[in-house]
Amino acid sequence: MSRKRTTIIGTAALAGTAVLALSLSSCGKADMTKQASPFAAAKGSKSVTLSVQTWVGAQSNVGVAKYLLEHEMGYHVDTVQVDEIPAWDALSQGRVDAILEDWGHPEQEQRYVKDKKTITAGGGNGVTGHIGWFVPKYWADKHPEVKSWKNLNKFAKQLRTSESGNKGQLMDGSPSYVTNDKALVKNLGLDYEVVFAGSEAAQITQIQQFAKQKKPFLTYWYEPQWLFNQVPMVEVKLPKYTDACAEKGAKDPKSIDCAYPTTPLQKYFNTEFAKKGGSAAAFLKNFKWTKDDQNEVSESIASEGLSADEAAKRWVEKHPEVWKKWLPKK
């Protein structure tokens, strides 16, 4: 999942998986707050520009929406990779039309939705997100006490790596992600070092390697995520999330000392698109599925090697009872 996926109060993750086939090769890593979509200027044309984040769940949302907009509704869909915070700027300026999975960005919501009103809330996408610290089930079954943060220091020695030195390793994804982990380690007095795998893809590979060798590990991870189907993991209980902790963290991110919240994932539209986007805007507003739906597509992409379009086609053919409800009435 600020996946950069957390806000300063930790409402989002993780997470970046390789963008696969969803980003435009012509755009590369262009700053979309300054560069318009090549299709945006085609006034009156049936085109939509969707922001796609790097984690595979977000790619699944966009893949299915793109497939249906193109094959069922006759639109051209442009997809652009934009990091989470710049995506809000791009959305406000009309560089992209929609974000289909946001894990919570209070500052941007205040600025663009409430104050400037250049972005319109599009409702939930049906999936509830949660970030936490996880250990493999095969290890937790042998050492159930590891499921509480209060006991983590007892296991620090077992979790040392060459990267973490004489401390236990807490594995994160990309160093560009905004997480609460360094603050949590410090404020909870844990003998651990946050070590970045480099990306979500690299983090998944490392988890799979640990699991193959039945080695213990402690990792920042999130739900929904298809990897749980292959590597069962158990969450480590952190101090309970409270509004007071969140408010304190909003003022000073380094003060965070509680768990990440559970977050209903949201959609956001450029306000002009929400008003004048016609059938495409209506369809995206109706877009709502389950964690299992998303994980099915995500696993096809990340584990089976299908392109986002191929994975979307497979899901669409299997689940017409779900997506036909999204199509606007003629």
C-alpha cells in the first residue's frame, strides 16, 4: 500500500512493486505535476487518465478498470505511474483524472478536497487496508510469544542480519515509503534496525527466500496482499492505535508509539472530471470490489507473471456478476 503508502499517522504503506505493464513508457518518471498526459488535450475524445501506484494491489485496480473502460465502454485509457503525494498534485491540476486506491493523506484531503475543492472524493473501492509488523506463521507457532511487541527484544539476536549489524532486522520495502517504523523502534525501546529491501518486489523476494529456508523474519507488511496465500504470516501486536496517538503523530511523526490504523481504501477524482467525465466517471464511482477480488488479480500479476491486462481479462471473464454492476445504466 506514503505505499510512499503511509501518512504521518501511518494510514498507508508499503509498498513498491515493479510497475510492470501499467506505466507509460513515454512518460517514464516524468513529474506529472508539470507534464500533461499526451491524451489530456484531446477535447471531447473518450479518454481517461488513471494514476497507478507501484504496489501490485493498486495495479490490479487500474488494470481491471482500464480493461473494462476500453473493452466494454469504448474509452482510451492512459495510465501513468505517479508517487502518492505527487499524484494528489497531478489530480488537482487535471494531469490525471482518478486515483483508485488511496490509503489516507489528511493534509492533501484538507488542501484539495475541502479547501480548494479541485479534488472530489469518489467513495471507497471496497477494500480495507491494514499495515503492521508480521512474522512467518511457522515461526510464530513455535514461539507464540513473538506475537507481542513486548517480547521482540528476546528474539532480536535470532533476527540479526549482515545489514542490521548487532541488532535485529525489521525489514521494510522502499526507502521512499513513509512509514512509522523508525519512530516505533525508538519509542518502544526495541533493539532493532529498520532495513530497506529496496522495493516491494525485492521485499517479496526476500520473504520468499526466508520462507523457503524456514528462517525467522520480522517485516513491515500489509493487507490486502496476495503473498499471504503463499507465505502465511501472523501479525505482531503493537500498542493499540488511538485517535490521541494519531493526533500526536500528526504534529510530530517522530512521536508515534502505537499501531497502524485500519483504513478503508478510497478513490479520488479530479473535480472537473467528476462533474463532466460522463460514463467513465460514473463507472469509476461504481467501481467497488473485495479483498479477494483484488488478491486474485494481484497474484496473477505478481506470482504468475501475467501482464495487468491479461490478469484483468482473466478476472473479468470469471466474474461478470461483479463488474456488470459497475457499468452505468444507459
